[in-house]
Amino acid sequence: MAVKKETTKAAPSLKKRVAAKKTTAKESKEVIVLNPTELAIKTIVEAIQDKKGKNVCTLDLTGIGTSICDHFVICNADSTPNVLAIADNIEEEMIVKCNTKVVRQQGKENAFWIIMDYSDIVVHIFQTEYREFYRLEDLWADAVKKTYEEE
């Protein structure tokens, strides 16, 4: 009986993964015309769903005069590694599909609640118990809420 030798490969760097995704994106034939904000929200939501984010919703804050941005995208995950994976995937997909880098982000140190600022869009990635505790959607109850089905 032959014994298989296991080898481990180092994960490719962010630049290599982004370059590979750019190549695949160029080969795609899908053509949908969206404004930049709609494209960014769609990209963020898909990136969250790709990494099994739960309870994904967006809040349209444009009708609220005191808001700091135009849209919130909110989701949760059950573990620290999942929260980090979602944040990393959003960052990569936004570079590839929208040519946009995150302006600032906070929370990756402990991954209980990661906030990613894309100027007009702010993404909140919670661990489940923190989302239930802070109830961000209730604080912005005047905003138009859109929920996304889990894939």
C-alpha cells in the first residue's frame, strides 16, 4: 500500500489572487449596466454570500439627512474566521470588480465587528451575538431596508 505524502502550499498573495480574478472577470460575457453604487452593493452582497454570511441586508440612508453615508450593508457570521473571511473577500472583490479600495476599516484585530468604509457605503460584519446585541437595523429604523436570500 502506497502512502501519500501530504504537501502544503502557501496561500497565494492578495496581488496574485486579485490578478487571477481580474482575468476571469474579463472573460465573463455577462453584461449588466448598473450605476457605481448599485454595482458596489451587488459586489459586496455577493462577496458576503460567497463566504456564507448570514442575514444580509442593506439600509438605504439617502432619505435620512443626518446619516454619515448613503448605504449600510450588514451581515453576520458565527465564528471569527468566518467574519475575517467575509471581510477579506469583500476587499478582494471590490478591487477586482469595482476598482475600489476600502478607505478605512476597523475591527480585524478581534473580528467581533468589522467595519469597512467605502465612502458612500459602510459594511458591517458582525459575529452573530454582537449583531443581536447592537441591533443596528433598529437604530436606523427610518431607512429603507432590503434583505437578501441566503444562497
